[in-house]
Amino acid sequence: MPILKIPSPLRPYAEGQSSITAPGEKVSEVLEFTLEQYPLLKKHLLSDDHQLRPFVNVFLGDENIKELQGIETPIKENDTLMIIPSIAGG
Amino acid sequence: MLPELSHKEIHRYSRHLLIPDVGLKGQQKLKAASVLIIGTGGLGSPVALYLAAAGVGRIGLVDYDLVDFSNLQRQIIHGESRLGDLKVESARDRLLDLNSEIQVDIYNELITSENALEIAAPYDLIIDCTDNFPTRYLVNDLCVLTRKPNVYGSIFRFDGQVSVFSAEHGPCYRCLFPEPPPPGLVPSCAEGGVFGVLPGTIGSIQAAEALKLILGIGEPLIGRLLLFDALDMSFQTVKLKKNPGCKICGENPEITELIDYEVFCGMPAHDHDAGSAGEEWDITAEDLAARLDEGVNLRLIDVREPHEQEISNLDGSELIPLGQFASRLSELDSAQEIVLYCKSGIRSARALEILVSAGFKKVKNLKHGINAWALEVDPSLPIY
């Protein structure tokens, strides 16, 4: 199953998990599965109209899904998705 | 015409001169270069130290803050002897002790839309070592508008990000993050913490990128974002592309001059950890102590994380971490007086907003948090 990697800033909203194995053939399905399990993550990822929020990115391998087909991007069994959030510490 | 190197400088930089990619000419380029470092904290410390050691001829330092005891866990340019001093003066003195042959300019002020163009004017490139979203967007826009490369680094807990945003050749920060998170959604390092060596890793990479840009060697991180996870001890690079719809570097830019970044981000341009919910909603530590002494029946709700209770705690308080707050409102009674607290008053002010928007009226925020209680009421508690 595809894997969704959770960066440390968002792990408190995913019960500390660093990655989640989620079924799905599209990015949106993986996100939906993840958010059903960890609803506190939702406001960090998706807007009310189910679009990625403008301060977070999801990458499939080294490609931003914005450059592919957004959350409708198809994914394969062994793909790894990675969330890249805005962080500002210095 | 590049500046000559003295015999003393040739001795000092001999390990650079031995590398053919640097050599005498490269070292002269470093001597001729000017770099502005915005922020002299966790990231700014290693960046400034390595650039000074490498012989960058002119270094500008911007910061408005004072050296605090809680800085020393990671801000290695400062020391105990400089506690309470201006950060820019502490940093300048350390740099000149390391290398007296360079020029260090200091700007003891908050960088803003009003002064940014003037401060940045003398420098070839800018290094973003800031600690808050408004200043990150300001630095990005400043670099796009003035066509200067922005060597970006950012950290939180165990995660770091580095890139070189050079809008003439690739994407800018806004291409990746068109808008900042809403206020309160992403905690700052002052609230969420940061692994002390993390800025050492990320800052060293920023310094390396800056030196490469000056020397014109290697492949800069333009169009790439380097991600570092200190827990997995993994580095990963992803591709970044220019966003044609970017509001500042896109095809039809809407932003053509610096804007008000505190308004744009809805938050202050600093990472100070003293929070308040506004006069109407705050209660000071002394007033809370007086009310508890009177025997007033109130519920004390701690909105910190469980591990913070081991550091300090108020007797009789109940824990509801901020992340769970909205989903646990049913545990609270709007008829009863509630006082919320956290470390410094920032997270509890967010919790207060949630309660007020849910119709609660008898609710107060402990101004400046349990740290204020430790300072004003109970010195047996530590300040963290």
C-alpha cells in the first residue's frame, strides 16, 4: 500500500506517527483515509472544499503533486507521498 | 578588479587555496563579497561564524533582540558573558574575534518594509535566518524585487528545510508557499521547541550554499528543496518549479513593492513567547493568586502538552492540550469560571478564542503563562 510520510511538526496531530500506510489509487484517497484516522490533521492539510491548503505541499517522490494532477494524481502500490509543511523557526 | 590577499590572509585561508575550485581567485571573490544575514539566532549563528571564518569580506547582521539564557542551547555565536547584550553586538564581537580582517556591519532593528531596501542595498546576497512568517515573506519579496539570491533555511523541532530562492533562475518562497498558515496553527520554536543541533546542520548548509554562489561553483539548491529529518537522520531533495501564477515572480505579478507583512500574515514579526489575549480576557499571575487565595471556585485548565507538566504545574489544574481542545469542549461548563494557561500565554489565548467562539463568557487567559506565575507568585517553579 502507498505510504504517507508525516513530518515532525504534524506528528502531534497524527498520534505521533511518522508515516501512515494508506490504501488508495489517488492522492485524495490516501488523504481521506488518513484524515478519517487522524481528523486533527485536517485543518493542516485540506480546506473545506477539499483542496490542499496554500501553506502545505504534498510530494510524490520528488515531484510536487501541484505539478502533476493535484490531489487527483494517481499513485501506485509502492509509492511514497510526503507532506512538506510551512515551518518558520530559525 | 578583485582585492589582493595579504601574506597573512594567504596563510589563514591556505586550506581553501589548496582546493582548485576555490584557489586564490576564489578566495579573492570571497573577500570581495558582501552578505546580509537576517537573524542572529539559531541559524544565524553558524551561518555568520562560517562565513566569517571563510573570509567573506563584508557581513551585515540584522537583529533587534537581546541575548537570553534560553538562546544558549543552540545560538552558539553568543555566550554567557553576553547575556542581556544586543545580539548584533555579541555576534559582531565574536566574528571579529574569529576574523579581524573582515568588515561586520550591524543593524540593531527589526527589518520592516520601511527599512529593508536600504539595509539590503549594499549586499550581494541575503540569508534568511529569521524565525517568523511575516519576516520570511518580507525577505522573499525583498529578494525578488531587488534580484538578490535568498539562501533560505527554516527549522522546527527535528525538521529542517533549505533552498536557494533566486527568482531570476527559479522559484521563490511564494511559489512553494503562496500563503502563510493562519495565526496559531503552526507553533513557533518558542512554543514548540527545537533540537539544539538542528540549526547547526541547516545553518552550515545555508553557509555552504552562500559560499558556492559567491564562488560560482557546484550546483546551488535553486529549484530544489533540501529536507532534513534529524530523527531519521535522512536528507531528501525535492524539485521546486516556478509557479506561473506566483503573486510576486509569476507572469502577472500583483505585488510590485513591499507590503505590510504583519497584516498579510495576521501575526507579529517576532517569535517572542509572551502571550496575551487582550486586556479584557487576561488575568495576571498575581490577580489569579489572589482569587485562588479568596477560595473562588474556578477551573484551571492547562492547555500544554503532557510532557510540559513535568517541568512545572499549577496545583489543581486539569490538562486539555490545545490540539485536542476543540474536540473536548463538552468537558467544560460555560456556567463555571475558567482560567486557561500554558507556558507563556500564546496557546491559552488560542484556546480562549475557541471557547469564546463557542459562547463561553466566564473565561480568562493567564497572561504570559505559567512562566509569569513562576516569576511573580511562586519562585519555586522553574521558568522554561
